[in-house]
Amino acid sequence: MKRQAYQPILITDASRSQDDQLTSRQRRYVLMMSIRAACLIVGAVLASVQAPLLWLWLPLCGIGMVLIPWLAVLLANDRPPKEQHRLRNRTARREATPPRSLAADAEDRPHRVIDAEP
């Protein structure tokens, strides 16, 4: 059986945990829905005070109220790309050399003997 070279997993290459990903998606969703609620409130206030350029602001608030929930759902259900699709990991694995074992390093270096007796 052919033995494969051991490649340690660097902490910087480790993917985020599922709980961290879920928490960040939930925060993004709540933020986007808060922006939607703000668009609704701003639109209602502008309509009640008969603000100038009302013909411009109300459609912008309406578009925000329609597009933001759609984008929020898409982004909340999104996940990070799989490792095989990341170009950075493909090129890094090809260029990496397998780590040398400690036993091989010890054999290559000259041994220094310390004797307790003079």
C-alpha cells in the first residue's frame, strides 16, 4: 500500500464552522430586513408630509421594499464555495512540498554528544 505524504492542516486554511456561518447569515438577514423596514417607514413619512420630489422617493423606497427581501433570502441560503472550486487551494497544493519527518531531519544533522563525565 502506497503511503501518502502527511500535509498538516493550517488554521488559516480551515473553513469556518457551520455555527459561525449560520450566525453570520442570520445577522445579514436581520440587517437587510431592518433596511426594508426603514424603507417602509421613510416611504410612509415622505407620503404623509408631501415631501418634494415625492415622485422619485416613493418608487425608490418601493423598489427597496421589493428587492431587499428577495436578496436577503438568497444571501441567507447561500453557503461558501466548496474547497474543490477554490482556485487558491488548487494552486497551493500543487506547489507545496510534503513536510519532512523529524526522523529524517535527525539523521541528516550531525549529532552532538554531551557527556556528563569529564
